[in-house]
Amino acid sequence: MKLYSTNNKNNIVELKEAVMKGLPEDNGLYMPTHFPNLPTEFIKNLKQYSFQEIAFFITSKLFQSYLPEEKLKEIIYEAVNFPAPIVSLEKQLHILELFHGPSLAFKDFGARFMAKLMGHFNQSEASDLTILVATSGDTGGAVAYGFLDTPGINVVILYPSGKVSPLQEKQLTTLGKNIQALEVNGTFDDCQSMVKSAFLDEELRKEIRISSANSINIARLIPQSFYYFEAFKQLDDSSNVVFCVPSGNFGNLTAGIFAKEMGLPIKHFIAATNANDVIPEYLKSGKYEPKPSVRTISNAMDVGNPSNFARMDDYYCSTGNIINEHLKGYSFDDSTTKQAIKEVFNKYNYTIDPHGAVGYLAAKAHLQTNPEDNVIILETAHYSKFKETVDTELGFNTEIPERLKVLQSRDKKSTAIEASYSELKNFLTK
């Protein structure tokens, strides 16, 4: 498998280099030079395959024998070992539950796959690898659980102080071992900028080996394409399928674009955002204008400059598609999101988290003008991770899964730093 940089299509590297470096030197993002056209028979017969079989088949076509078949199968079967079930609210409105992994967030799929793949690539290296990751909430927990105790790999997680939920923070700061947390006095965009600066610092990269576990790393996006196929196979009616994706850094939606490019017959995508509405505004005006992120109750989507816009822009330009023909954007404020949490529970007896609630609002808006569509909302995290908000809106004390409950009594361990790259560099070099 070969990949190019979105800033220079002549900058082509092998899979290992793209995964282990995370980011090209030219500050672009890696994209596959080729997407396989999956056989029509495979798509038509998805119901015959297990989730793991689907994931293995897709990856084997993408990687093109880059890894031995048995090693690839081992990685897939260890990483994708939990379900992604569909729950139907109505005949044409569905929830894809992506929170059944260790950290109760969709990012478990990408983080676990990446940890296994990087662990394999890192076996031949003499020095340890440091994974840098910026998180607005769920990425950090998924990466922490995915890489915990991986030999030869240390993880440094940057998160914005006071801007993640209490249980999300516990997931980042209580595991110890090879996982370290940096509590940044700033926003997610500050954290992301600091991580990117580290990758562009040649002096630092000569001193320590670093890579990324954010969705800027292509190894995060590949496994996120799997569950689009898994969702599709579960529908009784697979016509006019539309995926509604609660979006922050737009890695999840980009993975859906990958699935469509490989042959999954997706009619349309909906980008559902909170007040951080850079992409919906771009779809209206044609101008991409990043802005400082603002804090909301759907904090994992609090991104003012989505990294994966570079991939989306590259894809639609390189394929000659017009982005508006394939993607629609909606944004909603906190007040409307809170109402949606109550509405979904009262109407369907289903407890939804704030991110899924934004997706629900966007799906409803889409169905008003497209009643023939079959809309699947990606429910990206378990509602208990946002217990304070959900309990307030529903008016009762919701249950916390045991794997989260045990974190409540653990002591937080983090290092506070300012939103300054020099402070990050000082921490890494010392």
C-alpha cells in the first residue's frame, strides 16, 4: 500500500512510514494512492460475513499483501472484537452503536487497530516510540486503552483543562504505566497545534521517535471504515442509505467517504456539528474559514479547524466530485441538543449522548426534505460518559457501566502545562 501527501502528490511513501511518522514533513496528510473497488458480490452478500471477516477482507484489499495474511488476520481479530449493532428508532431512522469497546467510544476501533499495527512495525526498532495525541474527549481514552502495555511504545495525551467530562478525564489520567497525560491550559485546537508542531520540529525528531494517534494518522481512519459496511449489512432495506455523522475533526466522516469509494452504495452523508460549524458554513459559502473553537456539551466535537478537511478537500478535488452533491451540513446549539436528549428518550425510550443528539437533530432535518432516505446516525459514545448533562435533562440518575464506575475512585495523575509548544517540547526532551 502506498500513500501520498495532500500537500504534494509526488511525496509517496509505504504504509509503514505513513503510519509510524503520522504526518508528512510538508504538513499535509497521507492519503491512499489507490482505493480497491470491492467486488459487487461481496457488497451484495455482506450479511453472510461476520464483522471481523468484513474488516479482514477490506484491509487485505487495501494493504495489497503488505503484511503477511496471518499477521493481518491476527491484528484484525484482536482489534475488532466487539460489536457495532444497529438499533432502529423508526423504519427509516436508525442508531449505529459504536460504544461497545473498552473506552465506550467509537475511537476504540481505530485506536486498537493502530496499536496492534504500530506494535508490529515497532518490533524491529532499537528505541522506544512516543505517541503524541491531542484529545477533545474520547480520542485520549481510546488511545490510552488501545496502547496500554504495548511494548516499546509510550503515549503522551494532551487534553484541554476543564473541557472534557469528568469520566473522560479519568480515562486519560488514571491508567499510568506507559500512558502520560498533559493537562493543557487552552482549547483542543491548541493541543492539536502543539502536536502538529512537534511533528514538524526536525530537531525534536532527531532526538526522539514520535508518531500520532489522532485521526491525522491514516491508521486511525482505515478501521473506522469497517463499521459503515457492518451497519449496511444489518439493514432490512438497504436502499437510499444516508449516514449522519456527529463531527469534530471529521475523521469519522472521512472514513465513510473511504467506504463509499471502495464500493459501499452510500447515497449521501450528513455532517452534524454543534456551534463549531466551520464545515456547514463552508458547504453554504464555499469558503473554508477556521475559527477558534467554542465550548459545548458535545465536547468531542469542539473543533474550530478540523484536520481532516484537508483529506476531504483533496478527495473531492482529485475525483472531480462536487462536495455538496455528497455532503450536507447542519449545526445545532446546546439548548436544542438538550431538548433532543429528552425527545429521544420520551419518544423512543432510548438514552442518547449529546453527540448522538446532535446527529439525531440533523437526521430529522434531512428527513423532512428527503423522506425516502434510510438514515443511520452514528452514536459515537456511551451516554454515561456525559452523565451530568444526560441526568440533568432526563431528570433521573442514569446507570454507569462497571468499567467506568471503577474509575471514579482512582486518583487523577496529570501534568499541567500552558498552551505553548516550547512547554511540550521541554516535557518530551526531559
